[in-house]
Amino acid sequence: MFFLIFVLSGTTDATILTDHFGITLSVDGGGNFNNLWAPTLNTSTANYVVADWATSGPPIPSGGEAFDVEAMYFDNDATYAYFAIVTSMPATGYPGSMFGWPTHYFNPGDIAIDINSGYPPASDFVYEYGIKTIGGSAGRIESGATWVYDQGSAGYPNGYPPQGATQYTKFNVGSGTHEGDATIFEYVNAGLTEKGWATWVIGAKVFLSDLGNPGNGTTLVTRFSPDCNNDLLFSPATLSGGNFDINMVVPVPEPSTLLLLGFGLMGAGIFGRRALKK
């Protein structure tokens, strides 16, 4: 299978975010996003959820803008699924010393995909599929992989264990079945600074067949978070005609605090559209 993988430290204008969803990121003189978040391309099928805390999104992530996950996009056609994520977390991550955790290192999580899950996630919530976001395996798709959260030297897990699997951030390469690789994968600098931190765009274009060929009526939940779970997005969707609600859960666990503050924004007027074309 032919695939392209981009993990760049430079800037680029050509991304799945712009080419498929029609989003052009921009900031005003105060360093706030002033772009529209709604897709301008593939508008009849694309869906999205926005959680930019600096504007109209949920409360500030633990650690602030450095860990902000601004928005997530999903779309599909008869052959491919398209993912795009806007975040302040670079592919290289952050040394924990920047935030008072000198023995830690915070990396991005992987794109987690749960098929036929309820929402909020039930106790049997599992990630059937994952897309690796960093390293030499970036763009790799695995099913049935082992998902983990990092355990810090202080003994505090970066995934808040009482919530179990819903807090796992990444999977171990090779622990599952290698289904394929993204035909396009990108983790690029958007070339702008928001609230003092660089903005990064993650994008993946994958074959639906590598996700088990989900059909009409399938419920798909996508999740992305940094290692520390200081900010995350859940984006559930029913792959069928008509409208569906998009909901988010934004927990704020350590390293800044040992208390989990869960914000379930269900019914908060955040909506999307989804139509699966097979």
C-alpha cells in the first residue's frame, strides 16, 4: 500500500484541515483565533467539535494553552475516513521541567477510535482502532492494540485510573493487528501563535477498510489527548443520515492537580452533521 507520512517541524499550508474541511486558521492582534471553525468544504457531511478554551470553549486545560486541544474534525466518503485535529501540543512534546515535573516528558497521544460505543463511554468502552501520531510509526493503524497511559516517577498515572480505558492516551506499536497505514498523515506547524504557543495540525486520511468498513448506523467515537490528559476531545458520531449531537468530555487531572474535574458538555448546543455515503 502506498502512503505518505509527514511529521514536520516547519510550516505548511496544504493540510487535510484546509484541503478537505476548508479551514484556514488565523489569529488577531491579541493572539486569539479569529477564524471560523465550521467547515467550508464538504459541508453536507463533515462534522466537527470545537473546544478552544480561550474563546467560547470549555474551562482552561490543566497546564494552560500548552495542552489545549482546540478542535477535531471527521468526515468520510465511500472509500476514506478523514481526521483533523488542532492543538498546541507539538509532535516533539514538552519536557516536564517546563511545568514543574523535571523527571517527566509529555508527548501527544494517539488517535483512538471506538466502534459501536455508547456515549458517554460505558464500562466496556474499548478502542478497537488506533492511529499512531508520532515517531517512525506515525500513521500506522492497528486494531485490538494495548492502550496505555504513562506512569510518572512520582507514582501519579497520567491517565487518572478510576476512569479506566477512557483515559488511555496511546497504544503500544505491535501489540495489535497492523491494519494498514494512512494514505496521508501529517503533524505540522500551522505557522501561527495563539496565546503565546505555536499551533499544530494533525491530519490523517485512511481507508475505511482499515477501520473494519463501518456501515450505516455505526456509532464511532474518536478521542485525542496528550499524555497527561490535561485536555482532550471525545467526538462521537452515528454513521447514518440525518443530524447527531457532538459531545465533549474535558477532564483536568494532574500534573497540576490530583483531582479529576470532569466537564460533560452534552446538550451544550454543539452540533454536527454526518452522512455516510457508501
